Amino acid sequence: MVGDDKAASEVAVGLTDAAGLRGLHAGALVNSAAGEALTPILIFLNKTYKVDGAGLKITGELQAG
């Protein structure tokens, strides 16, 4: 989740968590360009390797920041 409004981002992360997923705040809205740039790469991997749902996974123990 990226965004310049911290309160709104916290709501979105909370909704993600409530849906059983792991929501993380990824910084300012300007960071969304990097995330969006990954979309064509993931589509390519899914099509080329016939993967159903290739994606990214954040690993490691996250420290509250």
C-alpha cells in the first residue's frame, strides 16, 4: 500500500489484514510507479511459464518502523 495520507493508508492496510492478507505500507505515493512497473513482468512470467498467479513475496521478519 502506497500513499501520502498516512491515516488512509492505515485504513487500507487494516482492510487488507481483515481480509486475511498481510497489508504493508510501502511509503509515499511516488513509490507506486515502481510497483506498477512490475505488473508487465508478472504477466510475462505467468504467460511464459504457464504459472497461475506468479507474484512477489516479502520475506524476513519485519520490524515495526
